Amino acid sequence: MKSFIATIAILGLVGLMVGASLSLAAESSITATVKVQKIALSISDGSIDYGTLELSGTADTTSGGVNDTQTVTNSGNVNEDFDVKGTNVSGSCTWTLASTQGTDQYYHKICTSNCDTSPTWTALTTNYTEYADNISPSGTADFDFKVGVPSSTECSSQVNVNIWVQASAHS
């Protein structure tokens, strides 16, 4: 009888251990998501016509100038910074982008404050410089520009004084 009770006691303990190990196992899930970063921009209207200017002449896109402010929209899905740069002119005419006007030198400037009342202008270079930061998706930044044609040049053809805008993820 003692061996029977001992066997039952041992089997009971094994049963408790099996039951205990079964009751300690549980399962659950973790919801994991990911979004691919999209960096994109659009420019409205994307074209400026400064008109015909005399040597050393200037024109700008403010409401007091040719009234053609450019609007850059973050069409990506993360906050973005907008960088801007100017270009040298090549082709039938060769002009160098500079901070002042000179012989075959022109400037392109961007308004950094008070654009329609008392503009502050900063000369563009051929390297990207940040002019708008932390623009949310669908957010916009307005840019006004000013051009100053050379004080002396042999070129009388229409030239493209292009501006490039680049978007990058805000960090």
C-alpha cells in the first residue's frame, strides 16, 4: 500500500509539473509598421520672366516687381528642408554668377525677409544653401528672387538664369 501511495504521489507531482509548464506558456503578437520616406517637391508656377533689362539693370519677383513669387510645396511624406542655388550661364552667352554685377557677371538673389515691404536680399551661389526648413508634408514656402544683369557684355540674346531647388529630409 505504501508503494501504491508513493507512486500516486510521484505521478501527482509529475502531473503538477506538466500542468504548471503548460499554464506558463502564452502567446501574443506585436504590431509592427514601416513607412518608406518620400522626399519630393513641386514648384508653382516654376517660371520667371524678368523681361528685357538694360546693362546693370535689375528686376525682382515681389509684388512691386514682376509679381511672380514662386511657391515650393512639400509633396513628400516627411518634413523637408528646401535648398536653393543659382547657375552660371553658358551657351551663346557666358555669364558668371557673382554677388555683384560686372563684365559678364550677373547676380541672382533670394529674399530672406520682408519681401514685399523692405526686402533683404542674399546672393545665390552655385552651391545649395538652405532657405526654408522643417516644411511639413503639403506645407509650402514662398520664394522671391532678384536678378541683376551684367554691367558690360557682348551678349544681347535671351539667356536662362536658372534657379535650382532641392528638398531633403529635415533632421
